[in-house]
Amino acid sequence: MHDLNDLYYFAKVIEHNGFSAASRAIGIPKSRLSRRLTALEEQLGARLIQRNTRSIKATQLGVAYYLHCKAILEHAEAAQSLVERSLARPKGSIRLSCPQPLIDFLIASKVTEFMTLYPDVNIELTPSGRRTDLIKEGYDLAIRVRFPPFADSDLVIRHLSRSPQRLLASPEFIKQHGRPNTPQALVNLPSLDWERPGKQHCWDLQQANTEKYVINHTPRFVTDDLVALRNAAISGVGLVQLPMLIAHEAIAAGQLIEILPQWQLTDGVIQAAFTSRRGMLPAVRTFIDFLADAFAEEDWLTTPSHASTQQTAQRLRLVQG
């Protein structure tokens, strides 16, 4: 394998049409360039340039060799640039839009961790549950939760994590209304829900990838404030579907109990939405990668959290006894 520097010197001599001009351009003595090029020709066993006292001219083989050298050098430069970009510390500002519950229960702490790791990055975090026009409103990205099937979008979407959902009720609610044991038993029970597209309030339930039920319901209380929904459910106002990021502490404390744990609700997906990968600031790219890695470490995001039958039965005995 030839020294990459020799290929570089040869290419510069050809591009500058002589040793003197190449020497001035790259700051290498003319005598050294000449010696290295001669050594390269000897290693190859072929003449690459024709020399005289006034000029040089590439041989036919030299022209072909130069084209290959140029391609090799361009790839080497690209590889070097890749490493430099990877090692460069992100800096600058990130404008981020995100729903308030995600901020409160997840994103705020991650933003703090990220800014501690990257002190040259500033973040402007705006709470918003509506669909954001990133270009018009000047945001670098939006973090949001969506449910399949996903609508077409002009934005680039990166899925960061699942958002597991659970159907829940308080022990007091179960004491008053009984414990539903089938999807059909959910019909006509008092319910709570967030605002949904087309005002279609329903629970999509599936068991072991076979049976599927869509249970329509008319909620007593509708709000996009998931904390308010959780608190209403804890108070026994109605059944509610909640993401584990909102409900896991209440489940662990016995304030909410999972209904129909053998049936699965459709999981949401936490997404990062942005306009384009091309020209993305290193700080934004690094932040998105950071979130994906951080979410992977959240047990309540990645693992089932169904309450065991024994735990649930014990809680019900306490309520009923």
C-alpha cells in the first residue's frame, strides 16, 4: 500500500501543473516533492509524468492514475470530516415544541441532563399539544405522541419509543361498579378520555394478536390535561386509558388498577418530527439521539407493567373488606 501522502503530492503537482506551484500551494519544499514523486514512480515501476526544465506533463497512465488518486483523497477527506463532526461539541440553540404532560413527566428532566452534558447548547422548550408548523413558527423539532395508523406527513419522523397504554380504574370505582371481565362489560360504564380526532372516543382492545374489540364510549369528562384525567380516575369518576408515563406511579401506589390486563390497548409512539435531515444542526441531531438512548433506559416505556393477579386481588380485598 502506497503512502497516502505520496498520492496527495502527486495529485497536487498535476493540479498545479508543476513542482514550483504545488510547493507554494501546500507548503512542501520543491525538492521534497520531486523526491517523493520519483520514489512513487519507482514503487509503481511506471512513469507518471514527463519532466523538462520548464514544465511537466502527465503520461497517459499518469492521467488515469491521477483520477484514481483524486477519488481516494476525496474519500479520505470525507472520512476525516465525519470523525471531526462526530467529535465536535454541539453548540447553538434548539427550539423545541412538546405537549405539557411529556414535558412534566419526561422531557424536562432529559433537557436538563442534555444541557449539563453540552454546556454550549441552549434550549427553548414550548409546551404545545397542537400540531405545530415547524417552518412557519421557527421550531427545530417537535416531540409528540401519535397512534397508528400514522397519517402522511411532509415532515421527517423518527420514532423514539413506544408509549404503552393501560385501561385503568380506581379501587373505589371497582367497588361501586364491579370489575369488568370482558370487553363487552365496558359498555355503558362511566368513562374519561382526552380529545380525539373526529371526537371518536373508543378503546381498541386486542388479545394475543387474535381477537380485537373496538369499544365506543361517551366520556363524562374530556380534557387534554392527562394529569386531570388521572386524578379524576383516582377519585373514582370513571374508567380511563392513560399512558404509563402518567399512570405508573399511581399503579405502583395502588391508586389505580389495570382493567382487563389480558387485553392490550394500542400503544402510542413517541416521535421526533423535523423538516429535513439535510442541514440539520449538530446540536439538534445530538439531542434527538440523546432522547432515543435515554428513552430506551426507561423501564415503564419498554417493558409490560401489568399488575399481577395476586396484587390486584389483594387491593380489591382491601377495598371490599
